[in-house]
Amino acid sequence: MQRCRLAAYPQYRDDLTLIVDIQAGAMTIDYLIGEPDQTGCGLGGRMIASMIRRIWTDHPEATCIVVPVVAANRASWRALEKAGLRRVGQGPLAPDNPVDDPLHYVYRVDRSDAG
């Protein structure tokens, strides 16, 4: 897993802004479960939830976490939902893997949702 401030990647932030509103202080995460035998058992959702808690603790200036995911990657967007993110938009983005369709769902969780 990795996390970053969207402001550190202005082109990426600007691409996302065409689909959803991006606040100052927005962060994003990226994740991968590389071992096929570790997929489908809830690990992704737990990893994402853990990272969200760490972001709120480590980055008090973070206002929200915004995560685009390839729409066809149901397992990935379901893991985001299980971790408490909600779908806030959809639209075309350049995929990380050129064989993927450009349609992405965009998920978000706000610090105020952390309760």
C-alpha cells in the first residue's frame, strides 16, 4: 500500500477534478495484493481500513481520501466499499494497465465520516 497527497501530483489531481470535486488536503491510496491465494478473503478491505485510520492520525491536514478504481475491477471497488468509502463519481481516466478500459469509479471518504 502507498498513500500520497493529491496536490503532489497536479496532473493526476486535475484529471480527477474533471470527474469529482477535489478539496485541498485530499489524499489518495494505492494497493495491490500480489498473491492470488490471498485475494477474496477480506484482506483488501482490512488493509484499506487500516490505511485510512493511519492517514487520519499521521496527516491531520488531510480532509478526504479519494480513490479511482477501474470500473471492471469489482473486487477492488468492493474492498473500498467494505472499508467505508462511497462511490461519488465515474468517468474516463488513463488506466495504469493499458489493457484496462478507461472507465473508472471514484470513491471517497471524508475525515468527518470517521466520527
